[in-house]
Amino acid sequence: MGMLQYLGHAAFYLEGSGIRALIDPFLTHNPMAPEGADARPEIDCIFVTHAHGDHIGDTVEIARRTGATVFATNELATWLKGKGLKAEGMHIGGRARFPFGRVKLTHAFHGSSMWEDGKMVYSDVPCGFLIEVEGKQIYHAGDTGLSVEMTLLEAEGVEIALLPIGGYYVMDVDDAVRAVGFVKPKKVVPMHYDTFPPIQADPQDFAKKVGEAAEVIIAKPGDVLSF
Ligand code: NI
Ligand code: MN
């Protein structure tokens, strides 16, 4: 059986046969995070959707400490390798098989940048991830606006979709409801809301509007869900 734990904002812990992973591990400066960057002694993989601080978060520190392999788009992965980390630099639409299951990078419409020596440096295109764990497809959308590319995911048979609902930088509730209609996951967990003032959203409103289209799981930081 697989397990997914919400760590607040867009951060999740994902575990199953052959994998103990973090997705977008923004913990130290995340006011919603139930744990710190040093909470887990063993992590095999870290999935990073883009270089914005609220997603790359504590990646470098955790990967250094645990020896985890970081999955990211090629440019970001190359930057991380330059910091001495192990990384898989895949790219949008690319899929590859790993011992725990397959990974595909999905489209995300957003930006990606980082601070280097006091200057903002453009990083690369952001992505989402389709991660196969225990034979089930987990879709983390990353930061993204609504896009027709999401209709491509229907054919993937997504078990759980993790979708941003906070608006301002990403989909708001109404667009995320439309995304559910495009992806057609069995279950959906709203994320990327209420962390900071511009991204206030009502997950109950999202659940009401999704209705019967999918099972909506409103996770509080720390909540665990089995699949
Ligand atoms: Ni972002
Ligand atoms: Mn973000």
C-alpha cells in the first residue's frame, strides 16, 4: 500500500514499495509545515517542480544529508548537480522507468527562477509530475494555470491529483474544478492555498463544486492518505 502525507503548501511525503520521496519540500520557511527539514532520516527521491523558493525549499540541504536523487527538468537538475547532488534531469512529456515505477514530467504554465549571489536568475520551465507508486499514478500539478494539456492526463488513469487552488500565481478554485474535469482523477487533494495572504481559498467551496466528479480530500498539514 502507498501513503501520501500533506506537509502544507505544495509539499508532500510519498511512500511505497521502493520509494520514500518528498515533493516540493518547502519546510523551513513554510508556516504550514508540520515538520522541519531534518525530520526524516531516509529519503530516496525528491521531486522538484520548479526553482521558486516555495517549491525547491529545503531540497539542497535534504538531498545532501540523505543522498536522495532529485528529479527536475534538465536545466534545474544540471544546476543541482553543480552543487554536488545526484539528479535526474528529465523534461516535459518525457517518461522513464525507475525501480519503484515510472515518472513522467507534465506541462505546467508558470515561471521558474532562483536567487544566485543576490540576483534573480531565470531557471527553466516549470513542470508537474506523474509518479507511479504501487502501480498507481499520482499527479502533482506543480504551480500552473489551467491548461488544455491537462486533458492529456485523462488517459493516464490518475489515482490522486494534487491541484493548486489558491489563485494569484496558479489556478483558483473555479479553474481547479475545470482541471478535475480534464484530468478525471479518482481522488483530488487541493493544495497551494492559505499559506500566504494572496492565495487565500476555500477548499470546501472547491469540494462542493467538484461534486461527484472526484472524491475530494481536504488534507490538513500532517494528514496521511493511503492508496
Ligand atoms: Ni512558483
Ligand atoms: Mn508556488
